[in-house]
Amino acid sequence: MLELIRSTYAGRRVLVTGHTGFKGSWLALWLKHLGAEVCGYALAPDTEPALYTLARVDHGIDSVYADVRDPATLRATLERFQPEIVFHLAAQSLVRASYRNPVDTYATNVMGTVHLLDALRGIDSVRAAVVVTSDKCYRNGDGDMPRAGFTETAPLGGADPYSSSKAATELVTEAWRHSFFPPDRIADHGVALASARAGNVIGGGDWAEDRLVPDMIRAFATGQPVAIRNPYAVRPWQHVLDPLWGYLLLAARMLHNGQDYARGWNFGPDAEDALTVAELATTFSGIWGGGARWQTEPDATLLPEAFTLRLDCRAARARLGWQPVLGLPGTLSETAEWYRAWAHGRDARQLCLEAIARHEVAIAPLANPPGNPIP
């Protein structure tokens, strides 16, 4: 797998929307590490501190600060850069923020995707595009989720603005794939289009609001217990680099044989890593030490969220050759060590590159699926 990823991205032009965000920053760093020519398109970072700034993600890449809701600038950037691969991560990514600003959430997540995909119709250089959505794109009412988790063919839906915006993004992607980029006619139009649905990502450098690990880091820094509003919610926790290497592998597969891979894919953790918020908070507090603790603080806003989320990722394992390589204990230890090392003066960019190198070591021995030759 690592051989395919390295050979695919070295010297290739790759555009990443949302490169100033948490996942986008890690992805841009990894692509640059692989030798890709990277162009990022995003708004300026919206947290302080921000991994994008601390890790100097803009060094050595073409960085455009603009909005995906601005179709003219987005199209002009694509026309100028002429990417071969596109990763679309730009989004409003917080459930509670979607309640406060539902119109902006839909405008960014849905229409931003429409603007990007429509622009790709006129960019002859593009050969593979991955639209990143969320595990929350699935309809998740009482009894909707199978025991093993949602498969890629599960019904889409969403009872909150964020979740439904991600379901709508999936529908937009499917419409463009069937209407303008049909997999059986890639030889004619040239673009393989897929979507990627990941779980709750954890890793060093995340300072977003209303996310468990960043909230814990902020609380621990002040010696206060972190307030947990929904301790019994179950989420598919995973290290940020695990879905990212899935995105990299998916685009590489599409570049070489798009007809077989242009569809939706789940990238989630092993079943045992889908824990309650309380279980994860307890484990992470123990790893952090120093009296770190949490307490329940009921949500006075009563904003509803899905109680349980799990992803069935058998398709990605069997057909792509992807699997998570860092289980939850390793994820939490690595994350805690990243924040500690940064707090003690280590360089954020170097910490990220070291983590990427360790992940590549773990990926290297993975076998290619039978009947799925590496080009």
C-alpha cells in the first residue's frame, strides 16, 4: 500500500480544499512529505492556536485563502493550478455550530460542494476527486443502524442541520457522478469521483470548539475537570491519520482504475474502538495524569444529537486494502504525547512529520487484496 501511495503522489499536482483546518492541515503536510505539488484552498484558520499556523503548513505549498461559496475564485484557482487529484475537505464541521448557523452550514457544505464539482467539469487535468463527508450522513433514528454499523448502502439522512447537510453533500456527489462523471465512461470524461465517510478523528493539533479531546486539553491545562454533556454517546473514535491514509489510497486506486472505485467508502475504526464518551474521557484522563478528570454537565440547550454511531468498513478493507493501523489505546497515547511535546517547546511541524513517518512504517507491511494489483 505504501508503495502505491508514494509512487502516486510524488511530483503530482494535488488540490486540497479546507487545508487550513485540522484534517486538512495533516493531509497537506502528508502530501508535501510524499513529494506532491500541493495547492490549498480555504478560509483562514478559525481557531487560536491553529495547527495550520503552528506547523507552517503553508510553507512550500500554493495556499489560496478564499471561500468555497465563491465559485468564481474556486474555478479560477482550479484553472490556474490544473490539479490531477482533488481532495474536498472544506466544510462547516460542527454539529452544535450548525444549529446556530444552519444557513451557513448548508451553504458551505452543500453549495460549496456543488461549486467545486461543477468547476471540475471544465478542468481537463483532473483525474480523481474525493469528497469527504462524515459518518453522520446516514439516517440514524431508532433502529436504523445495523449491529455492525452503517454500510455504504445504508439510507442517508440527518436530524440536525450538520448531519443532513452531509447527507445532502453525498446526494450531490452521487448526482454529479451519475450525471457528469459516470464510472463506466471515465475514458470519455476523465474524472473518477468518490466520497469518503470517516468517524470521529483524534490527533495532535486540534483546537476546535465542542470536540472532546480539544475540550479536555483546554481543561487540563488549567487544572479544571472537563465538562461532558453526553457521556453515554457512542462514537467511532480513530486517529486522524487512519482515514487520511484511506483517502490517499482511494484517490491512488481511482487514478489507476477509476471505474472500480468511484463510489462512497467508509473509513472507520475497529469495532472495539467505538466507545462511549465517558469511556474515552476516562481513558484519556488516565493517560494524561496529574489529576486530569471529567464531570457530567447536562446540556441546557437540549440540542439533539445521534446517540450511537458505528461504521461498517469491510468494503474498504476487502477492495481497497485499507485498514486502521493505530488502535484507540495507541491513538490516545500518541495524541497526549503530541500535546505534551508541543507544550514543552517541540516544533509542531516536526511532531506531525514524525507521526506521519510512524504511520507509514505501520502501513508498509500491509498486503494488497487478492486480485487487486498495484500498478
